[in-house]
Amino acid sequence: MLSDISHLRAKLVHAVNEHESFTAHPVVQLSQQLDGYILEYQKALFTKGGEKR
């Protein structure tokens, strides 16, 4: 899951640089998708008692 987050983060950075805007539709979509991945990761950590794996 961490590799997915890292990959999506890289795509987001690229999109921001490409569109030169934080509010461009593709940038917002990627940001929202990344938020979802991070939320799922945090939920997984919480349910595993805080383990970082």
C-alpha cells in the first residue's frame, strides 16, 4: 500500500508541475485519490494496533 501511495504522490507532483495549478481538475482528482489511499492506510494502521507495516 505504501508503494501505491508513493506512486500516486509522484503522479500528483508531476500533475501540479504540468498544469502549474493546484486547482486544475486532474490535480484535484489525483489529490482526492491520494487522500483516499492515505485514509485507508491510516485505518489499517489503527486496526492493527498502530503497527507500521
